[in-house]
Amino acid sequence: MDHVKSIEIFVVSDSIGETAELVAQAAKIQFSDAVTAIRKFSFVLDKNQMDEIISIAKVTDCLILYTLVMSEEKQYFKQQADINNIRAIDLLGPIITTLESLTGVPPKREAGLNRRLTSHYFDKIESIEFAVKYDDGKDPRGFKKADVVLIGVSRTSKTPLSLYLANRSLKVANLPLVPEVKPAEELFEIPVKRIIGLTNSPDLLNNIRKERLKDMGVTNYSSYADLDRILEELDYADKIFQRLKCPVIDVSQMAIEETASIIMSIIAKNNKQ
């Protein structure tokens, strides 16, 4: 193969987008590193949101997979993709059209029908609300109610992982580890099998934190991105991990999905014991 082009897959849905995401994941795995990422846009319900996605796609080498069922919005999105020469695949359209032809019954064209009034749907919503409520150690009482508690220094993907796992109906709390702040006693009162430590490489944390400060408009010196400070934080976190004897995952070379998969495997294994 003379030329390899790397692309992203955009998943666009008027609901959560699990259907298209599963298809994207199944396709991505066949192309190794050529597909660099899957970027999901959920609850896309109006043209302004669609215009924003198209504007991002115009400057990104990507393929869009979409599951939009509302007729007018879907047609608009397809037109905008065509006008801007963006490859976009309608995953549900051919199936819905064929079923309509075979049954003689018109589709309802309502977004998110497969989410409505199911216990699974309400469990997921409850888990998302839980993740938000007990994010960043806001209320340590949540540790005792959680399926899993993620701990680690700042910028080890605790919040994104909490929300990702919440979409898998897991109740997740997380706690940042800071040398100057003693962890809440509740952390040491729950079974260690429900605690996962997260760590990252010092150099990567240094780069991530510098970018974070830049995004916040902080241009002067800050210990937050100082390498010596980062090493101190990581050393402190390691001591907490050792005290708890909890499993630790290095997220430095992993996508959120990969880390989440490891966490779910650990939880499933622990629940069998």
C-alpha cells in the first residue's frame, strides 16, 4: 500500500448514538491506526447543531455515520454534507425505507424511541446524574453508593471516564488526589474492589496541564503544570494506591474507551468473587 490516509469517524445521532458508535467501533478495529478516533455528537436535534458539526467536519479528514430519524432534519444534514463534499453514511435510512416498503406502515420519525420508558434507559439517566453529583469529590458520601470510585491526580481522565461508564449504567464517583488534601475517610471505608486508581506519565501530564492553563487564559507561571510538582503529586497518589492496594491503570497510552473496557472487566471479575 503506497499511501495511507488517517481519518476520524464522526458519530452523529438525535439520541445517545450507541447504535452508530457500535458500528463505528466495529469498523475502526478493522483499520488499526488508520482510523485515529471516534468523535460522538449526541442529541443533535436542530440545524444549528448540524451546521456546527459540518463546520468541524470541513476541516477534518473524517467519515460521518449518522442515525437521524426526523425527516426534515435528516434531509438538511445530508444536503449540507453533500454541499461540502463530506462523506456521510445514513445508517438507519435504508433499513427504515425497506421496512416501510415491506410492511406498508410509515415510520414514526421520532428521535430516541428505543430509549423511552425502559428500565435500562432510566438506569442510565440515574447513573449520569450520579456521576455529575459525585464528580471531583464533591460529596464523599457518594463513595458508599457507587459501583466504582476512580481516584488519581488531576488530568487522569476521571470525569470523562465517569460519564462514559455512566452511559453503561454504572454509578461512578471520582476523587482527585492532592498532597495537601487528606482523602475523605469514606474512601477507606468501602471495599477496595470498588476502587480504581488512575495514573499518567509525568511528561504527558505536563503537556496536558500546560494546554489546560492556556485554554483558561493563564499565561504566567503556575505550579499546576510544573514537572517537579507533578512528580510530587504522582508520588503521593502512588502511596495512596499502595495503602488501599487497589488496581491502578496507566491511561497515558489509552483512549477513554480502552480504559473504560479495562475498568468494566475488573468490576465484572470482582463481582464474581
